[in-house]
Amino acid sequence: MPMKNYHIIQTQYKSLLNIISNYDKAFIAFSGGIDSSLVAKAAFDILGNKAIAVTIESELTANRDILFARESAKSIGINHQVIKISALRNMLISANTERRCYYCKKEIIKTIAQRPLFDGSHVDDTDDRPGLKAIREAGVISPLVLAGFNKKKIIDTAKHLKLYSLNRPSNSCLATRIKTGTSLTQQNLTMVELTEECMFEAGAKWCRARIDGNKFKIEYGADSILNEDCTKIHIIKMLPALIQMDIKFFKKS
């Protein structure tokens, strides 16, 4: 890395550390992804055992994401808590309206119930997203925003710090795979999760299984090598209910 870039990244990270140094403890809403991992790393560097990463596990969370969050926290060294909740019991979430993320974030913040609570929002995140609105209303602190971090700065700093989450593709909860207006159920969320697991096992580098009425769309990375026909047979064998659905594969670059 050129010396100039190294100095810039060091300065950027120092600004993040300075913001967190204003607190004597920190709780981080932690997905294990690159954004929350950078916040957790900075909090741990400043506060040590007084920094705690908190991951919420619910029906909307794929098991692989919980396992990844555990490994990501372990690589940082930060104390890590996983709290289980039932998001589907909240009708405002399970109804899957356009404000689902707003109600889900409110539920997560209420469940963590600790302050100061930090999240991984950054300056490229748009304020019109429902989830961000809930974060702002609750007074959650976004250190990356305060330190002026956009996505590029986050990636550069994560490379410099060799964060475990650096090369993981961006991800979202299972609810984002279900068309808005279609109620979230344990069945349709399980269909999505198990299908994606099957795709990864078959060789997909990236995957999204999406439900829209009777349509079941399976998107996967163009750099993946897999046999669609064989994979489809395996998925239907694992999830017989899918035989009634219109299953289509789509390669995406």
C-alpha cells in the first residue's frame, strides 16, 4: 500500500477511534458484516471488555449469518451476545408492508435495550429508508457517519485492519426475499433459507431465492459453476412444496 494511502487510512480510523473515546462503554448492533465489524473493531480497540457486540437472531435471520457473526466477533476479540427473538409474533413485521424494516429495527433496538447503542450506518446510506428512520428516532449512534465514512472508506480501512468480514458479499435478512405485501411465515422463510443453502452447496458464490406469488426466482452469481437441472431436482426433493411453484434460475453479474 502506498505510504500516502496508508496515512490517509490511519487518519480516517483515528477519527473513528476519537469519536468512540467519548464513551466509557459501547453496545454495537452487530450483523458481522463489514460495516458493523469496523465499528466493533474500533470500539474494542478503545474500550476493550466494555464494548459488547449484540446480534439478534430471529426467523428472519439465516443460520449461516449467525454463524458468520460469531466468527467475525471472535476474530475481533470483542465480547459477543446473541439474543433470540420471534419477529413473526410482531404483526407489524410479519405483515411485510413497506414499513417492515422500520418496525423490525424498533424491535431490535427494544430487545438490545442498552445504551449507548452504536450501529454500522454510514454516509452513503439514505435517510429515506424506513430502518434508518427507526434508528434516528431511537437515538442510536452511528460512528461511521460522524467520522465521515462512506462505503469506499470502510472497505479501505477494513483491508488495512484485515477484518474477517472484508470479502463477504453484502447481505440482507430473509424477509427481503419475500415480495412486499406477502405475509412472512415460517414456511416461506424456511423455503428461502434452505434453497439458498442448497445453492451454496452446489457451487453458487452468491445467491438470492425470491418468492413472488407462485413465482420462485433463484438468482445466483455469474461466476458460479453449477448444474441448474440437478440443483432444481435436489431443491424440490428437499422442499416438496416447491413443485407447485414456477421455479426459474437467473445468473447475475
